[in-house]
Amino acid sequence: MKGVRFEPLASGHIAQILEIEKVSHGSPWHERSFQNELSHAHSVFVVALKGTDVVGYAGVWILADEAHVTTIAVQPELRGQGLGRELMDEVLARSAERGAVCSTLEVRAGNEAAIHLYESMGYVRAGLRKGYYPDNKEDAVVMWLHQLEKK
Ligand SMILES: CC(C)(COP(=O)(O)OP(=O)(O)OC[C@H]1O[C@@H](n2cnc3c(N)ncnc32)[C@H](O)[C@@H]1OP(=O)(O)O)[C@@H](O)C(=O)NCCC(=O)NCCS
């Protein structure tokens, strides 16, 4: 997206991230979860910035050679303009540089926007975890991207 740059997560981003987080997820992460990402040895976490404004973020944990997507969100006013896709490309490219060769994630079965995004990137449905999400007992779709591209 024009005017957007990507940076690794820093503690100064977290207050703005929390504003996006609380309007994006049924079970939002607390501040401590984002703080933990700063020192987590397996974390790759990218923030999208427009000037000094945080407009999106995406994180993975690299476990063995797998990039597990832990979170992604785009500021609501900027959705549907390609930024979610750019964030995924960015965090997966950085994961590939750290040795990941494939990626997996869980997504709420009713989250059509996210599932469309992942399928458009080549993720395929690999299973269903019934009643996985504690807040509303929604099922989780497990998805895999079997081969990451290197930049
Ligand atoms: C999921 C999310 C990150 C997508 O970000 P975005 O910037 O809107 O996505 P993009 O504009 O890059 O769109 C990517 C693809 O998804 C599709 N898409 C986006 N919003 C959609 C919607 N509401 N319905 C259907 N498809 C949608 C786009 O058409 C695009 O597909 P294409 O490349 O085939 O055209 C964003 O909707 C969001 O922050 N949602 C709340 C948090 C969330 O649900 N995170 C995922 C948890 S697993």
C-alpha cells in the first residue's frame, strides 16, 4: 500500500496495536502478549506504519521449519486495499529468511475475509478443530501453505 512501510515490532508500537486489536478479534490479545513477542526467541512480528501511525501487524512463531501465524490485523478503515496480503507476504518472507519452509495457521470458520486472503496465497484447508474458540465455541479451520517462496 502506498506510503506504508514495514518494521519489526517495537515497544512504542504496542499502544496503537491494542486499539486495532480490540476492534479486530473476538478474543483480543492483552498488552503482555505483545510485550512477550519482543523477546520471544521464535517470534517474527511485523508492523505496518504510515508515518508514525500503526495501520496493521502480523506475527508468526517459527517452530522447527514451520511458520505458525499467530495474529494478523489491519486497521478497519484500510481493509480491502491489499495491506493484509502485503503483511502476510512480509512476515512470511522474513520467516523464510529465518529458515521456515512452510506455514500453518488456524482461522475462525466464519472469517470469510481471512480465509479468502489465505486461500489466495496458496494455503489449503487441512482440518477442523470443533468448538476451538472459547469465546463463542466457533470451529477453527486449520490451514497449511506447504512451500514458502523466498524473496
Ligand atoms: C483478515 C484481514 C487481515 C485482511 O486484511 P485486508 O487488508 O482487508 O486484506 P486484503 O485487502 O489484502 O485482501 C486480501 C484478499 O482477501 C480478500 N478479502 C478481503 N476482505 C474480504 C472480505 N470482507 N470478504 C471476502 N474477501 C475479502 C480480498 O479480496 C483479497 O483477495 P484477492 O487477493 O483474491 O483479491 C482483515 O480483514 C482484518 O484485519 N480482519 C480482522 C482480524 C482478523 O480476522 N484476522 C485474521 C485472524 S485468523
